[in-house]
Amino acid sequence: MKTIWIYSVHPGYNEHMIPEGYQILSVHTQFGIPQIWVQVDPKNSLVPVWLFCAETGHNFPENIKLTRFIGTFLIESDALVFHLFEIKR
């Protein structure tokens, strides 16, 4: 049975252990904290998932391989804009 789990994200690299076969649904802030909502089957084995969160105007590390754009979110009363990507390591 599938359900939705939530994980916090922060600027730079993020690593989470998420059940295999996951689907990242969205990124947004909740109570000012950036979060992702992920559809998972809790019975599946956990796999490492790597994300990269980049602030607008900042360079990406050259060794990073972006595989999927997840979304954009704003913090600090919309003063800071971040973009979240799934990465392949």
C-alpha cells in the first residue's frame, strides 16, 4: 500500500533513505522549513536518494550530474529562491 512521507531539505547536498520505487511529488515550505512530499511503498527496501538544492544566482558544483528538476520554493518572506534537483552519484 502506498502512502506519502515528508522529508526536510536544506541548501546544498541532501541525502535521504527512501523506499525503493518512490515518486517525489512536490517541494514546498511548511512552517518555513523546505520539505519534499514523496509517495512511497513502506514495504520496499530503503535506497539512498541524493538531492541538490541551489539558490538562484549561485553556481552548481562541476562534478554534479542533475537527473531531474523537482521544483522551486521560496523562504525568508520570499527573499530567497531555491531550486531542487535529484542528482545521480
